[in-house]
Amino acid sequence: MSDTNEAFSRLVRIMDELRVQCPWDRKQTIGTLRTLTIEETYELADAITEGDWKGIREELGDLLLHIVFYSRIGREQGQFTLDEVINGICDKLISRHPHIYGTTAQEGLVEVKNEEDVKRNWEQLKLREGKKSVLGGVPVSLPATIKATRLQEKAGKVGFEWDETAQVWDKVREEMEELQEAVALGDTGKIEDEFGDLAFSLVNYARFLHIDAENALERTNRKFIHRFTRMEEEARIQGRSLADMSLQEMDDLWNGIKAQDAAGTAGPTAQVGAMQPAEAGMKQQKQSD
């Protein structure tokens, strides 16, 4: 613990020095840092997806710097201090884990059987703290697929949830039919609405299958990039470009690469779309919102 305290104090000290001595650091505001923080968050997400532990360590450091930076600016503006930030999250974690920190003499030790009980209690405690809606903790700017998952998870914690996976699939099929009807009518606005409904239902179906829709789609994105770039390479080997090929010729190339991937003969990049189980299990269940 002493080493951690020393390392953290060193970071705070360096931040204080840079804020005074560096022209770039002096110029920054919470507004100018915002987009940089988002970029750093995505860089961390990339490192996690790749299973790059060295990269994860580095990106965590970058994000930690941003937290210290915001806290320094908050102190300058008379809004909050770094100590208040740290103690605030400590207090929140203690208050929202009564099954760990509750005492019989006070509110009583809450009993939980599994992680679902923990998440359900978490949402109920947030409402008691003054949250107006169960959905209130979902950031507006989240990517749509992640946001859909979070909205569905939170609604499910208060019982607004299907009972069986088959019911969710029936809903997917219903939304598919409604989309096809909208396409037949040629109503662009209706088509977009129904497509959104279908996508939302598929995200919900993914939850019931215990997979993360965002991770699943990203795996497919990476698989497509891998196979398409392999197609380009194969075309160059033949002295051609994809633009000069017919759709059938490109489809033949695609199927050949797909078969190589399935047989595990496509080289080290064949599994570019794969994620390790621990990575695929990330569900954005951020318990600090």
C-alpha cells in the first residue's frame, strides 16, 4: 500500500508542476480534455479487446492522469478536490454494498445469493438516493448498441423483462415482419423506425443468450476486415484489383478465405476476430454511475 501511495502522490505532484510550468497543460480546460478522455477510453477498450496487457497498463495510466487533471482543474475552480473525488467513490461503494458493509445494529446486513441480486439492490439503492428513473444512470453519449444493452439491463432489474428466451426470439421475428412491411410500403421514416426496433430486439436476444452484442458485432467487424484485406492481397498476387473482378470472382475469393479460416490454415491473422472469454464477458456494468 505504501508503494501505491507513493506512486499516486508522485503523479499528483507531477500534475501540479505541469499545470504551472507547461504552456499546454496550463491552457487545458474540462472542455478541451473531454474529447481526449473519450479517445483514451477507446484506446483502453482496444487494448482490452486485443488482450494486450502492456497496452492496458499504459492506457489505464493515461486515464488516471485525466482523472487527476480534472481534479486539479476542479480545485482551481473551487468545485471539488481530488480527495473529495476519491472519498466520494469510496462512500458510494460502501453505501451500495450493504451485503458487505451493512451492520445488524444499523440497517442490517443485506443477504444476496448471486450477482443478479447485487445488481438489483444496486439499482434500488440508486433510486433511494434520489435518482428519478432507473434509466437515469445511462449516459446519453454511449454508443447505441451499448446503450441498448444498459437500458435493457436496468429495466430488467425492476421486473420489466421477458421470462423466457423463446419470447424474446418471437419479438425479434415480429420486428422483422414489421420491417419487411415498412420496406414494402417504401416509407423511409418507418423503415428506419422498424430497423431500430429490430436492432433493439436483437440486442435483447443477445442478453438472453448471455453474450454481449457490442462484442459480437465487433468480432464480426474484425472478421470482415481480416477477410476483405486477404481478398485484396489475393487479388494483388493475381496481378488484379478487386474493382476489376466480378462479384462472383470476389465471392469465390471470400469463400476460399473463409474455408481457410475454418481449417485454421490462414496464418496468424486468421483469428483476428476472436476475443478471449474474459474479454467477451465485459458487459459495461459500470457500478460507479
